[in-house]
Amino acid sequence: MAKAELMNYEQALEQFEVVIGLEVHVELNTNTKMFCGCKNEFGNEPNTNVCPICIALPGALPAVNKTAVESSIKIGLALGCEIAPTGRFARKNYFYPDLAKNFQTSQYDEPIAFEGSLDVEVPSGKVHTVLIERAHMEEDAGKLTHIGGSTGRIQGAEYSLVDYNRAGVPLVEIVTKPVYGAGAEAPELAAAYVRSIREIVKGLGVSDARMERGNVRCDANVSLRKHGAEKLGTRTETKNVNSLRSIERAVRYEIQRQAHILANGGTIIQETRHWHEDKGATSAGRPKSDADDYRYFPEPDLVPVQPSRELIEALRATLPEKPADRRKRLAGEWGFSELEFRDVVNADLLDQIEETVTAGAKPQAARKWWMGELARIANESEEGAVPNITPAQVAELAKLIEDGKINDRLAREVLGYVLAGEGSPAEIVAARGLEVVSDDGALIAAIEAALASQPDVIPAIREGRMQAAGQVIGAVMKAMAGSADAARVRELLIEMANK
Amino acid sequence: MSEITPDLVRHLAGLARILVSDEEVEQFTKQLSLIADSVAHVSKAIDADTPSTSHPIAMANVFREDVVEPSLSQAEALSGAPDSAEGRFKVNAILDEE
């Protein structure tokens, strides 16, 4: 795939106004699928969570999952949407083996929720109001694996294998109205919006919200128009953007790609594009054409969903704190600077730090570990994955330091063993004997050994030049392989100087 | 007059992945026209206030509790498939992006 020519980003924004639109699919974490009693579970043996309904055997009849409907209403309410007093399902007809029925059961003209809005804060601190067009219920499709061909992708594949465990898993698709006025921040806004959706559905407890597992997926629409133009430009829809970073990069790429084409007198083709994280580029998928003629019609096997006012109000009463309110509260409770707090949000570590604080760590200590050493380890790992450590373990580590059981250097060593799966920090400290030496006898022996080669230090301390102590502390640390309690060494030195 | 044209019939046949001959296109155009005209005739009898109906019996809110029921075994699930491999349904490669 040849990388398209791109216009410089600043130049693109000078010439064009960016309009984006986002479609986010949220997989619900119900026990069962949307229309049948098969388990909704990730990672099982292929085609073991399937039944006549979700593999479309003749005569099978769907039945709507009540919890999935309630979860969908909660999502709608959390996004400030109206909940439709009556809604129905529709068949979206297409031929592709990811669904065995040859249609996806979705909602078309009567979505369960519509007309909402969400305030989204971008890294600069600016808050954009994103208008929500609708949120509708539908079912996920099965998983295809393409066999043969060199790349494992569909081009050149000899055949495909289908696992229908995911077919029929409840989805809520949330669609924004066109988002104007984000300018240079459009890519950041797209990512921040998806982050907010993820926080909301996680906070509601209706989805596991793990992007790496596809629980939250985003399609990003991007179009450009000349500043002042009324008519919207032709848009492209970029699929397959499955991390916050990818969303940001993909939107930015499309802005630059489209700007180059438009500035050179070309036209944008309305098409689906695919994001390739490795290449940092999008490639053309199929053009929007006959293939998108889905011939929607009302699903005759299902009756309308008509949530009562009482049900809606009862669900509204269960809504948790809004993400924006939660952030305000946490920022106040933790006492971080505005910049520190924003960095935490942008690093996506709010949950981890909150849980670490709940587990007993001081907020600054929790921040230091997650934003420092653990972030560094995550960045160095291949997948940039969250390190294999629980907030409770981080809290325990911080507590060990606070109690003077270990120092920072030992803590980093302990952390390495925790990540290697050796157990909790306290267990590792005990098992490996990593506790700092604050036993005065051992420390005094090491100090005396160090002083023997540095006789000037004691007189220097007596003269009030405390920096001289540093050399001895360093020597003691070295001699004791880093396990000395530095603060105690310093105290002992002063005592010795004052004798 | 009906809006069903031979081109529309070909388009529909394409969407449904059905191969149709020219004779069939002509035949289906007539048949579909008759159906469309009949529906149009019914449309004249109802006014704008009549709610649309997608289900013959007026009922709503038929739900299933979110309780796991037994699934088929993998062998049962695949037993009707023309071909399978590695516990999965084997299908022809289709030239479209994932």
C-alpha cells in the first residue's frame, strides 16, 4: 500500500474547515446474547456459544434480552438522550458470512435513544459539546479468520473460517451529529470523545469497555470544506480504529490526505477506509455503492420495545456520577496541579489511580508510580499494554515505602518481581529479604568503613557542611547493595559528628 | 403507474445475489409492478394519521430474562455446515475488506 501524499497539517487547517462524525459501537456485558440465551463471553472455543437462533437455523425465533434493553436505555440517558416511547428492530440486509442470517438485526427508523449531547474535554483544557444523533441497539457479527494469502488479510485469502460466538452479542451504536469547530483539535476531540464514551459505559457497568478486545470500537467520519462554505464536503469513514491513539492519528491522517487531494483540484471519493496502525495510514476499502443498499425493513419476528416512563425514571435514578463531574471531584480530592491531572486523564490512568488511592495509597504516590515507572514500562513493552499489576499491589508498594520498609530503588526492584508474577510486593520483600537495613549495628559498621577512606567528612559535618554526608551515604548504599535506609544513615552520621 | 422498471429488477436481483435472465427480468417486472400497484391502491385508503404497523398483533415488550441457556455443542453447530475446519465454518474467501 503506497502512502498517499499528505498536506502539512497546519496548512490543511488554514485552507479547510474540518468536520468529523463518530460512530462508536459498545459491546454490552450482559450474561447472554441480544436475541438468544447463549453465553456472551470472550475467548471461548469457537462455535460453542451458539444455538439455532444465532447461527440462523430455519424456524428459530429471536427473543429480546431485557437487560440489554435496560443497558441501552441507561447509555441513552447518560448521553442526555430522549428515550423513544416506542422503538422497533429492523433487518439490515447484506451478504457476508459474519452473520449467518444474511441480515443484521438492528434499529433503523426508530432507535431507542436520540438527541443527546456530551461535553468532551480535549488535552488543551477546552470543552467541546458533541451532539448525539442517536443510540440504537443491534447485534455483533461473528469473527472471520482469513486463511491463505501472504498477509492473513482478506486479499489473496483462499478461504475464511467463521466463529459465531460473537454473533448476536448485544451492541449499542452511538452516532454523533456532524461536529464542527474543533479545528486543529479535531483529532484530539475524536479520541477524547471515545474516551468519554468508554468512561460512561464503564461507569454504568454496562460494558467491560476494553478497546483491545473490541468492546468499544470507533468508525471516524472526516470531511473538509473551504472556510465559509455551507455545503459539507464528501466524507470518508475510517474503520478499524481500535485504540484512542489510532483514532487521533487516523483523523489527522485523513485531514492531511483529503486536504492534499482537494487543494490539487481532486475530489474525495465517498468510501470506507481502513486504518493500518503499523503504517500510520488509511487505505481505500469499498466505495459506498449498491453494497450499501441494505433494504432495511421492520423485523417481523420481534415486537416493538415500549419502555414505560416508570422504567425510564427508575433507570435514570441508577445513573452514576457523570465523567466530567467525577473528574472535578477527583481533581479536588487529590490536589494535583491542573497539568498533573490532565496528564493523568490523557494517559488514561484515572481508573488505576483512583483504585490505587482507594486501596490506601496517597494520591501523589499513586500518580508517581502509574505516571512514572509503570508508564515507562508500558511504553517499552511491545503492545504498550497496561503492566501486569493491580492497583492494590501498587498501593501496597507505596505503603512499604511510606513505612520505610523499602526505599525507591528497592521498590523498583520489587516492582520488577511483581510484574514477573512473583506475588504481592509485601510477599516479595519478605521472600527475597529486600527490606531496607535500618539495623543500626550493620549501618554503623558500613559508615565506619566508609569514613575510614573519607576522614574529612566528620569535620565537614561539624562545620555545618551537610552536603559532605552525601559521599558517605553513597558509599554505604553501594556497600549494602542499595538496601540501606538512607535517612537513618544520615541521622547516624550527624550523631557521630556531634559526639 | 408502477415505478418498477427492468433496471430496478436487475438491481434487486443483484442485491439478492440472484442470477436472472432477460425473460425473467421482464416477467418479474410485471409481477412486482402488480404488487406495487396493489400496495399503492391500499395506500390511498389510509390517511396520514394512520400509524404504521410492523406487526399484525398489537403487542409490545416481549422480553427474555438475561439468563444463560444451553448452547449447541461445537459438533452439533457444525453438523449442518457444508464444510468446516478448526472448529469453525469454512466459507469461500470473499473479496471485501473485513
